[in-house]
Amino acid sequence: CLPANQERFANGKLVTVQFHPSAQVVMTAGHDRSVSLFQVENFTLNPKIQSIYLESFPIYKARFSVDGEQVIATGTHHSMFFVYDMMAGSIIPIPKVRGVEEKFIRNFELSPDGSFMLLIGTSGYLHLLSMKTKELINTMKVNGRCTASAFTPDSSKIYSYSKEGEVFIWDVRSRKCLHKFEDEGSLEGKCIAVSKNNQYVACGSSSGVVNLYTTDGCLKEKRPKPVKAIMNLVTSATCVTFNPTTEILAVASRDTDEAVKLV
């Protein structure tokens, strides 16, 4: 296959590559302040559909909305974020969310049902926003600093992984902490994923170890035993993700080349 973005290579580091939820389209975004969309057609041609440029806004993360009609993009050093409405072709700045006192808004997650946007703030704060209005619904707080969060497939719970190696499980409706557990041997939490069938939770830490747990164990035990500890990475595990059928887990580290393993 030719590069997906061969019609417009980025002038800086790419931070996001994501397929559209329903169309044959791939998005790239990065430090060159642009979001580009490409048609994924065949092995000879991937024409560029469009690029949008966000002035003095190096992108930290960009994601398609669940319905595929919007792109949400946060910056590396900004308290605002942008919504690109693909249907209207308009770029909407969200200057400041009332009630969210954060110097920078960088990391975020979108709920699978398309209802919520979770901003991962500093000092352990998690801000739950309405995806429709981009207004604050409520704020939750973990002990320590939160490094990663993941919604369950039915959007009813949030797993939040702290830098201190603890995982907090929140009920989305009541915004109450249902349970917390310690990730075995974790020196510093880095990334977390919940499988699409809600059977497994994967936690990746700075040591490069990725622990795989059953969700039952996570919800009941304070120190659950991993079903499997994946030791293949030698640098910090920075990304874990399950494939849609929960048969493959991808683990990766951005700290070294070619550090991607499929389990």
C-alpha cells in the first residue's frame, strides 16, 4: 500500500491517524497545525479530500465524533479546542468551557454512544462534557494525577488510570467512584483500554509492561491478578488498543521505532 497521506505529507510530527467510523476516509493531524482528510480508495490512489489549517495551534489530539460528522481537535498549549463541522464545512472554536479551570486542554476521550466528551485535566480532575453542547456536566477527581481514561463500550462507566498506578472506575450517570484497584507492579500509569465486548481491561505502564485483566476482577478486587502480563516492550507503553472483535490487543511505545506488538 502507498502512504495514506501521500497527497499531502505533514510538515511536522503526526499525532493522530484515524479512520472515519463509516466512510472510506482517513484523517491525519499533527504539529504542523493542520487536519487532513484522505479518501482511502485502492492501492494506487488516496486522493486528498481537504485540509484545514488552525493558525498557531499545533494539534495534540484529534478525533472523529461517533456519528462521523465532526472532528474535535485539542492543542499542545491551549485551554481552548476546535470543532470542525464537516457537514457545514465550518471550524468552531470552543474558547473556554465554563467551570473548567485548566491552563491546557490536551487529552480527551469520546464516549462510544456519542453523548459525552471527557477532558483529562491536571491534578487528577476529569471534566465530563455534553458532546451536543460542549458544556460541563460534572467534574470528578482521582487521587494523584490522571494519565489516561477509557469509556466502557456501553458508555456507562469510565476507567481512569492514575500516574501512581491506581485505576478508578466511575459511574457515568451518578459520577460516583464505584471501585478502585491497583495495577500490579505499575510504577507509573500510561495508557488504558477496555475491550469492545467489555471482557478485558488492558493497562500499560512506564516500565513497558501491559497487564491484561478481566473486567469482573477489576470491579470486585482491590488487587486483581492479571490474566496475562505482556512484557514485550522495553520502553514505556504509550498505547494499548483492542481490535473490534476482542481477538487482538495492540501494544505500542512511541519512545522507540517499530515498537508495536500484536498479542
